[in-house]
Amino acid sequence: MHLDALGAALWVGTWVTLGYLAGNHIDAIYHDITRYSYYLLIALAVVLAAYIARHILRRRRRRAARAGRPAKGNQTQARSKTTARNGR
């Protein structure tokens, strides 16, 4: 409980200091933040899509490994193993 109060005090101090330093320039700061917010939103969407794709691909590889068959990305390794077994 004491740490919650300390954390709250630190956050309040941080925001009050930022508000004081921004002062009369808050309109210019707000304009810049809204201008770049679209770029930030696009970047977050790209990162989220990459994370989801990575998660799906890892899940497919794990399921394929459990089933004893190679995943689509590992077909060359499977061919080399079968070639070694067949002596070719």
C-alpha cells in the first residue's frame, strides 16, 4: 500500500512538472502530438500484425513437430533426411 502511494506521488509530480514546463506552448505541443499520432498508430498496427503472424507461424511449426511431420518452412530439411536414409 505504501508503494502505491509513492507511485501515485511520483506520477502526479511528473505530470505537474511536464504541465509547468509546457506552459503557454501547450497548443503547439498538442498540434505536434496529433500530427504524429497517425504515424504512431500505423507503426503500432504493423508491429501488432507482425506479432500475430509470428505467433501463428510458431504455433503451426509446433503442431507439425508434434505430429511428426515437418512444417512448410522445413521441407528442405525433411528432404535431406529422406535422401540420407535412401542413400541418394
